[in-house]
Amino acid sequence: MAVLGALSVAPMTGYAVREAIRDVLGHFWSESFGQIYPTLAALEERELVRRADRAAPYELTARGEVRLRELLAEPAQRVPPRNGLMLRLFFGRQLGPDACRQLLLDAKAEAEEQLARLAAVRAVVAAEDGPDTPYALITLSAGEHTARAALAWAEESLAALLGSSESDAALSRADRPGAAQSGEES
């Protein structure tokens, strides 16, 4: 569906399809780059895409356009999430607060980078003002909202982790023998 969809926008070489999926769809869809060329070959064999010769860009055929519409009309399949960051943070006690803090700082930086990338894509898409522009802007908006939410979550989690670390340190000091007599604060 992603390959056919990319070709519905414009004829492209396999490399351009790969770049479009990574750069334009990447904030909500990932595709194994190793699968793009075999997928293009299979689509060409099924006469859903064609090219004038081996050096020419692929283009969608009428059959390919019909197939794309069929695929797009199917209900979206929910895929169970697999989030390595959340898995690590869930077991954060085993990892330790410093490593968890670094994971959150990395997540924050990634969200900031994602916002910057999406802003650059938005500028290009908005300048094109073509028939696909409103739809591309809708998906870009979703990516921007997701990145802003991730940024807010990372900042909130860093604050919570800092508060938790300070509480843990205070409890640890209070548990030491003689802590109350030495005047240490909890």
C-alpha cells in the first residue's frame, strides 16, 4: 500500500520511493528498505506498476490505482505496540535512575529533532499546494502533535524521576544509623 500510494503521487525510481517513504511517510509509517525493490518487482509482475525501461521511473497503472483504492478502503489493522523505551522505563528500577534519566533526555532530544524535521517537510508540502497537500498536512499535523506530546511527556517524566530520586536519596539517608542524631535532613 505504501509503495502504490507513493507512486500515486508521482512516478518514481525505486530509490525515490524509498526516500519518499522514509522522509515523507516516516513519521507514521516505516517500511523495510530491503523490501521496497522486491515489492516493486512483484507489483510490476502483477501489472500494478510499469516502467518504460529498467532506468525509467515506476508509474502506477490503472490496475494499480484500483488495487490501491481497494487497499485503502480496507479497515486499518491495529498492530500491538512494541516500544523499547517504555519497556526499559517500566523495568527502570533494574536499569537505575541515571540510565533512565539518559533515556528520557534522549527521547526529549528525539522529539525536538522530529519537530524540526516535520517543520521542514511542512514548508515543502505547503509550498507545493497540489491536490495531495491537504492530506499530507493532516498527517504532518498528527506527527507534530505526537512529537509535542512526546516532548511534554519526556519533560514531565524527567521531573518525576528527579523527584523520585530525591525522595529515594532522602529515605536512604534517614535509614542510615545515626542519621537523626547527626542533623541530616530528610
